[in-house]
Amino acid sequence: MSIKADGRVAGRFRRSVLHVFPRRRKRTTFERLRRLTIWSLTTGPLLVWFGALGGIAEEFSVPGGIAEHAGADLLVLILGLLGLAAFSVLYMRMVKAAIAGTSANREIVASAVLAVVLLLTQETQLWTWGLVAPAWAAGAALLLSRMGTFVAGLGAAVVALLLTPVDDGSGSIIGRVLAAPHPGEDTAPLAGALAGAFVGVALSLPCANRLQLWFWEVVRLAEEGKEAQARLAVTEERLRFSRDLHDLVGHSLSAIAVKSEVAAKLSKVDTERAAGEMEEVRGLAREALKEIRAAVRGYRTVDLDAELRSMTAVLEADGIRCTLETPQEPVPEELGTLLAWVVREGTTNVLRHSSATRCRITITLRGGVAVLEMVNDGVTGLDGRGGTGLIGLSERVAAMGGAVAAGAGGAGEFRLRATVPLEGVR
């Protein structure tokens, strides 16, 4: 008794926690990939922040470094960090514009101006604040052509090399590379190596971003193609239904209209013939109603094999490993339609009410009974129950003499089981 009471208390506690902190909607694979693409394109700002903070730490690690940055210098440093934050915001706006397929020319220009200001005002070293130049090129490349990307990367590298001083303050790195060496001193090869490495970073980072964006475009086009295909299938189905309905009912309704007019004219001169015509009208109406019912019943029929393939693909697209076991003998059409509805509702419950990583669907026909089981390992809902759609599903199965059972099992599993007698559907 105490165990049941503890279970009820635990259930109420879970319900209260879920009420205060409701579960967030589970993102689709497409949404997760979009978010991952956005974060993967933020390499530029992260690189600049690491470089800037590393430069600040290096300055402050020198004896007297904090004292040297007192007053106006410290204010310039703070303004530089605020400018870097604004640069990051503009960069993210460029990324989102690229993902959405829109332009962001103002953001490109504003971030370029900010990058030049940071290079001019901060105590810039090539691999600290100087990284703001290739970061800008990486963001702008998302909205430029291939030639524009090359020009932006090379131009950003040249600007950074021109504005970045050598450690001893004797001009820029490009100036050191091009200047004649002093007697007994030749630092041009080292400066050239640093400049070459920096140019390589400034050219490769935009190319890497464009490659990542290209992958995203491929996935987006594939998703749009799937949606267009689904809309086309719906449109084709509507056209087929309208065409079939016209073929089935058009002739019967035309005949009914003609015979009704004839009966109306004959009713004043020959009542017997008018009655015969109306009898034929009644027969035509019954035949049309029979054909309509047959057509609608055919449209309500669901292909079990197609539904199983579709639901398996949906589950696997959501990252849920799915296994399928079906009987080798053919499933009766009416039973297949019912089981297809069970699979559809079970799949909806797995996607909405669980955090499953695997799902098993089993259909067996033995002993005059058809049994369908769906088992997943993601019980996280209230007491392991499914959605309210199971109530309607139970009524549908009960109408054919069957029963539906659903509930949590051992090891965090949720089991949906539908049992239907075969004699009621053959």
C-alpha cells in the first residue's frame, strides 16, 4: 500500500513540475541542422574574442601593465570591447541574412568600419586584435560572390598587415618585409612568414564559411523539394478525386435531371408514364449513391505497407532507430486500414510525448487474431501515458471487436498494443 502511495505522490510531483516547467517542443532534424549551421558560422567573432582577450591578458601580465592602462588608455580599451560586441552583433545579422537568403549590405559596411576603427585604436598585434580583419571577411563572404569573397579576404589581410605594427613599433609588418635589412639584422623572413600565415587564414576562413553555407543550401533545397512534392501529391489526389467523382456522378445526375423534366411534363397528360419515369429516377439516384459510397470507402482505405514505410522514415528522420517485423501472409484490406491508423497514432505519440532513441513495430497474425505492438524506450510523459488520440483509436478498434492497451513497461519503455479478431474483418 505504501508503495502505491509513494507512486501516486511521485506522479503528482512530476505533473506539478511539468506544469511549472513544461517540456519544450522537440525540434525537427531540419531545425537542429539550421541551428547547428548558424553556430558553426560564428567562428569569426569567437576567433576575435579569443585574440583580443589574449592580447589584453598579455598586456596586463607585464609588470606595470595595469598602471599603464589607467585613465584614457583604459577607457579606449573598454570602448574597444564594446565595439567588438557591436561587431559580433553585426556579424550574427550577416549570418542570419545568409541563412535566410536575404541581403545585409549595411551590416557589411558597418562591420568593416568597426573593424578598421578597432585596428586603429587598440594596441593591435597580428594575432590578437588583428584577427578582426579575417573575421569580417568570413562574415562578408556569406553574402558575396566567389570573386567578392577572394577580394574581401585579400583586402582584409592587406589592411590588417598595414595597420598592425611590429613589436618594436618600427612600422607595419608589410613595411618590415619590404624594407631593406639593417646591418647585422634580417627579420624580413620571419615577418614574411607571419604575413603569409595571416593571409592564409584570411583567405581560408571565408572559404570554410562559404562551404558550410553551401551544405546548408543543399539541405534547404532538399527540404523544399520534399515539401513541394507533398503539396503536389495532395493536389494530384484532389484532382483525381474530383475527376473520379465527376465520372461516377456526372452521368447519373444528368440522366436524373432529364428524366425528372420528362416526368414533370408527362404528369399532366400521362400519369402512368410519369410514374415510370420517376421510378427510373429513383433507381438512378440509388445507383449514384451506391457508387459514391464505394468511392468514398476506397479513399478511406489506407495502404498498410505504405504507411509502415512512411512512419518508419519519419521516426528515423527524427533520430529514432526503428525496426519493423511484419507477417509474410497478406493482411486483409479492412484490417490493414485499421492497423495503419494504429501505427499513425503510435508514431505521433512517440514524436510528441517521448524522447525515444529506438522503436520496434511488430505485427503478427496467429490464432485468428491480429496483434500490433509498438515499443519505444522514451517514457517521459505523465505516468508514461500517450496522447488523447488513443481514446479515439480505442473506439475505432473496439468497433471491430478489438482492444487497445497502452502504458509504461519496464526499463523506461512504452508499449502500445492493439488486438483485433480476424473473423470480424475477413
